[in-house]
Amino acid sequence: SPPPPPIPGGAPPPPPPMGGARPPPPPPLPGGMAPPPPPPMPGAPRPPGAPPPPPPPGGAPRPPGGPPMAPMAPAYPKKAPVKPSQPMRQLHWGKLPDMKVKGTLWEKEVDDSKVAIDKDELESLFATKQPAKAGGADGEKKEDKKKKGPEMANLLDAKTSQNTGIARARIKQTDAELAETLRTGGDAMDADTLTSLLKILPTEENLEAVRDYDGPEESLSQAEKFMRAVGKVPRYQLRVKCMLIRATFDEKVAEISESVSLVAQAVKEVRTSPALKKVLQMTLALGNYLNGGTNKGAAWGFKLDTLSKLSGTKTVDNKSTLLHYIAGLLAKEAEKGNSSGGDGEEKTTDAVLLLKQMPSLEQALRVVWVDAGADVSALRGSLKQVENAVSSDKEESFKAALGDFHSRATAEEKKLAEEHAAADKGCLDLCAWLAEEVKGGKLEPEKVFAALHTFALALEKAHAFNVEAVEKEAKRKRMEAAAKAREEEMAARKLSKASSGGSAAGKGGGPAGPAGLGGKGGARPGGPRPPGNGPPRPGFGMAGVNDELTRKLAARGNGRGNLVDGVKDGLADGSILVQKRNESFGRRASMKRSAGQGGSHGSAGEGPSKPPPPPGPP
């Protein structure tokens, strides 16, 4: 870049150096030290008395023909451990790995060597067990009784150790067998076991804590032994992930394939349903008529959400809707044999055939198509991960086991991707066929399936409502006709009884009652009724009672007299009660006549006997 312009009133800038000469050094700062000289040009001799140049990063270069260069030191040196005189209670902290110390405050700003520790006091407070008290032989015996096994190392915090131990207990393999399975890529573990194993794999901090332990093996817990065994397997976490992909691949392919097949079948059923076309055609005709003369009329088609609004268009009496009206029209068309049904279904209404012709809608509407596409992409990505792991692994047994799986799985994934692409195109064509827009490039065929399925259910329900209403109306008419017939029969019976009673009264009564008690107007035994006794009492001389009873008995069973039915009829019109009362009156009159005759013969000189008084009521 060009040099900056000169300062007004100052000296002009120096001319640029000629050739490749080095520019002159800048002037020294006022009151400060002179800047260090610039480094020499490559290949230039070192000035006399100058210090040697610093070694390059990584140590001095190896001289030609010399011994091999020693390995580089770690990023940060290991810290010398402090060993107390007896086992101590541990502080379960998150130990910072050595590789992460550089560049943090722990590198230079914090130095624990400057802290003076009272070891005796610390051990007396935080030792795992108190030292034995001086108590002679008894104290030694008690200490021997309380002697336990080796102290646990407790390299992990309590929560990590507990969770790892619980999950590790569910795996039915020893640590050595488990490590060998991970090394060779065997298929001895199922998907659930691998999922649990993936959650308890050691982290870098855990692995560093158990790897540096050099104490007795029996002091390690089950979780610590597990982490030490797994930590010896190279890239153990990547191996578990690849094995989990293999264990779940077939199940995932089956689920995705089923979803894709359902959607493709539903698209085909919608496109080929004759009942759907007929219902849409009838709805369009009715809608254009209702909207005639408005700007909503004269339509060539309508949006699919219109089907959900048919039930909101009420009739004048608010007892039915346009949806029920359409269901009724379809039923009338079916009665004429004009439905879209095939053989044997010519008279089945299209309101019922709509669901039968599209049976896959109910399951297809539960498939979220965007998620299905994401599952296919995720499956392809997992196989790419397996491919990278196999190509970079050095264990031949692992490469052979996972390599065979990758070859087979890649072919299945390719076939599944082709099926998904074909179904996706079918969904796009269906939306265009129904004039449904794909908003934001996000294809959602499940919304189309849900709208059609909901409408089909509503139309079938409306048809069932119409059928039930027709049956209720027919039942109501039958009940009204039956009630009217009963009323006419009752009126006829009353008229018949009235006519039979009038004819008997016109003839002057039936046969004479017993013991001279005649019917109405009949002669009283022993002469006419004495004057002054008033009109005859009711019930005397019920003419035609026996004849009427006999006629009713003969009418039962084609002339076979049924006493029970006869008594029932007699009790119904009161004839039996009248007959019994007349018989009682007759017996009383006979007894009084007999008594009167005997008295006239036994007493001479008495005048003629008076006629007996009329019998009283029973």
C-alpha cells in the first residue's frame, strides 16, 4: 500500500529502499529502550556476539544420521500425587483433565503447593477409620473383630458409580466378553442393551480417573472395572453407535416402509373413488343453486374445506342440514340403482360406499409426511457413519461384521428412498388434482386425508340419522292407526251391548225368576203386588240374564261353553251379580210363604193371613 501523506510542516518521508534492501529501523521511543534488532535474513551470517536463534517448536531438529527423535511431551505435565499416611474420605469432584489445564487460571494463577496443610489434623478428621486406642490385648481383639476387606478406591463420584452399576447389572456379559464384543463388532447384544450401554460409556474424565489407578484390582467397584475394560477398546463409543444402527435398522426400515405404503395406497384410493366424484359433483350442483344470483355462484369447483361447512347450512325449520339433504338424495339414487357400487352394491348408497372405497384414509392421516422424509434422510446418514467407521477401523473382524451389514443395508435404503420419492410425487399430484395449494413448499398430505375422512364419517352418520328418522315416523303412524282401530272397536262393543239390552226390555223380560220372582213387570207370587208398595226395586226380574249368559258361553270355543270365560264376561257386565241377588231374593220369599201357610193351618178362627211384605235389599 502507498505510504501515508506527510504531516504538514514536518520532514518529508524517506525514499523507498532500492532493490530488496531492508528498510531502516524505526527511531527509538522517547525515554525508552531501543527496540530489538530485526531477525537476520534467511541465509545471512549471524553477527558476532549475537545469541543463537531459539529452537523450533517441538524441540531441536534431529541431526542427519542421528538417533530417532524422542516422542513429544504431553501438553501439560503430570502432577505428582500426594499420599496420606492412611486411607482418607474422598472428595468427589469433577477433576479437570490434564489436557485442558493449559490456558486456564489453573495453569499459573492457582498453586496448591503454597497451601500449608496440617496433615495430622486433616487425617484425624477425615480418615476412613480412626486409629485403634491403646487398650492392651482387649483393644487389639476388638480391632481384629472389626477388620474388614480392602478399602474401595472410589475413583468415581457416588451418583455416576451407582447409575453405571445399575445399568451394567442388566448386561448379561462379563467385562472381558463385553470388551471383546465391542472390539469384533459381534451381534450378541440387542437394541435395548446397546441403548443402555451407550448411556453409561465412560467420559474422558472418567476414563482418565480409572486409567491412572495402579492399586489393587479388588478395591475397584463394578462400575470402575467396567470403565477400565471398555476404555481399552479403541473408539469404543463409535463402535457402540454403529452396532446400535445395525440392531435397529430392520425395524426402522419396516416402519418407514409401512408409512410410505399407506400414503401411496391412500392417494390411489382417493384418485379412483367413484363415490367421491359423485358426492363432489352433487355438492357443486347444490352449492351453485344456493349461491345463484350472488358472486359466489357459477363456480367450477370448491376448496376441500367446504365439505366441513355443509352441516352448518340449516334448513328453514332448523331440523336438518344440507349434509343430511345430500345423504337423502344419495339414498334415493341408490333405490333407483344409480349408486357407484359394483356388483351386488348397486342399491348401496354412496354415503356408505365412500368409506368403503377409501379404507386407507384412517391410517394414512396419522402419517406425518415431513417426518417420514426426515426418517429416510436420517437412515441414509447413519449408514454413512457406519461406512466411515468401517473404512477407518483397523480391526479386521469389526470391518468384516459391519461391512457386510453396510452392503446389505445400503441396497435396502436405496429401494426405500425410491419408494418414498414415488409416493411424494403422488402426493404432489393429488394436491394439484384437488386444487389444494402446497404452502411454503411443505407437503402435508395428511391434512387432505383428514378432511376427506372426516367428511366421509359425517356423511355416513347423516345417512344413518335419515334412516332412523324414517323408521321413527313409520312407527308413529302405525301406533296412531292401532290406537284408532282400538277406539272404533270399543265404540262398536258399546253399541252392541246397548242394542241387546234394549231388545230384552222391549220383550218384557226373560224367564220368570225363581219362587215366583218374575222379571220386570212380572206377577208377584200369590197375586198382584199390593198397592202402596212403590215401584219395583232395581234388579228384580232381570229378563234374559240366563239367555245372555248361555249365549256368551256358547260363543267361546266355537260353541264349547267355557265357564271361566263366561264368568269373566258376566262379571264384566254385572249379569252374574244380578243373577245371584235374584236367587237370594227368591229363597227369602219362599221361606216367608212357607211360614205364612203353616201359621194359617195351625190357628183356627183367625182371619186370612196378610200378604208378606216385599223383601228388603240383600
